[in-house]
Amino acid sequence: MALAVEISSSSESALRDHSIKAGEHAANGIAHYWVIDRQMNSPSASTTKAACQL
């Protein structure tokens, strides 16, 4: 899979999405990871370690 998108519903969820899940996605070969933070009304994007291996 090349892209995963998460929508965070709380600050606790956003913290988990930006830290723990990013590593989990990279370990599973997902190259790019976007987080939509509903509280901040802003997206963020990350390129995981998996993208470097493509």
C-alpha cells in the first residue's frame, strides 16, 4: 500500500496517530501517511521509512 490516511478526532488520538501509528505503518510497508486533525482543521503528511525502500 502506498498511502494511509488517518482522521484524528481528539488530541489523544492525534498524538497516537503522529507517533505510534506512523511507525506501525512504516513497519507494514506503507510509504506515505497523512493525518487529518479535525481539531486543528489541518492535514499533515509524512514519508515513512518504507518509502525509502521502494
